Amino acid sequence: MKKVCIFDFDGTIIDSMDGFADIASAVINKHYGTPIKKAREQYIKTSGLPFFEQLEVIFPGDSRNEVAADEYETTKKRSYLTKKPFKDVQKTMQNLKARGIKAIISSNNFQELVDNLVNRIGIKFDMVLGWRKNFSKGHDHFSHVRKRLGCKMDEMIFIGDSLKDAERAKDFGIDFVAKTGTFDHKDFKKLSAKTISSLSELEDILT
């Protein structure tokens, strides 16, 4: 029986990944001359990391990375608080609460941005964890949840939309469910991950 559901935020709870990909591909095109289509593919392939880390993966050690990351974050902030949750999120969280299951947000978006958007959408979570220095999605967040809630590894499950999310869960040793959208069923099948197309399908998995 799972007692703690940890959710990635963007692309899993919030419908924001298309907008992020538009901004990222434009920034990469501007600063590195990469065609928009290829830039978008590079962004999606490395999604799940903070953007400045994505740039280091795509363009290791490039002197343009800092300026490009700053432009991406600045542009993103202008519209971020207008993003909406997927339609089934509120009902899913209510169902989890009714069953006594904790719902945690784990995001590599900056803590302040995540806090502000969570407050704006008005959906209650038991814990909201964003990125800050030396505290990021994956081992840091999962360890923090375990210590705070006193839960066992097999009582935790992580739900995310990226291949990096699947890797993080596997590396830490907890179960993972992939929400398709950013990647499809085929992509996650290679990692032997269970997939859902909407959060409402969690009911069947957690039963």
C-alpha cells in the first residue's frame, strides 16, 4: 500500500511543457544558431533538469550558457503564473486525501515560482519542494520526504512525465509511474515503466 505519492510538477500537474519548449527552442536558436525544430528536440530530450543544466548537457562548457539560461528564466516568469493544472488534478488529489495518501510536489523549477503557482491554483498538497542550491528533484527531495514523513521506500511512488524522472526514481529505489505527454508510451516502455495518460488512472494502480 502506497502512503506517499510524489508528483513532478510541470508536465505532470501543470500543463506547461509546450510553452516551456517554445521559449527554450527560441532561446537556443537565438544564442547557438540551432534550428528551432532541433532545438525543441534537444530541450525535450533533456527535460526534467533545470534549464541551466540542460544547456550544460547540450552545450558542455559553452560560455553562452549562463546568458541563455538567464533569458529563458526571465521569459518564462512573465507567463508562468497563468499556467493551469490538468483537468483531473484536483479530483485526483481529493481522492488521495480521502484515502490518507500524502501528495507531494517535487519540481526542478525554482521554489518561489512553484510556491506562487501552487497558491494561485488553489490545490492543497502536503509538501511542495522546488529547486534550490544543493536541493533538487530526485535523491535530495526523496530523502527529505522520507525523513519528514517517516515512510518506507516501498510506501513511496513517484509520478513524472520525463525520462529523467524515471531515472531518478530508479536510482533512489522507489516505484515510478510515467505520465505520457512529453514522452509517449514507447519511450517509457524501454525503461519498463508503467504509464498513464491522465492522473485519474492512478486510482487503478494504487488500489
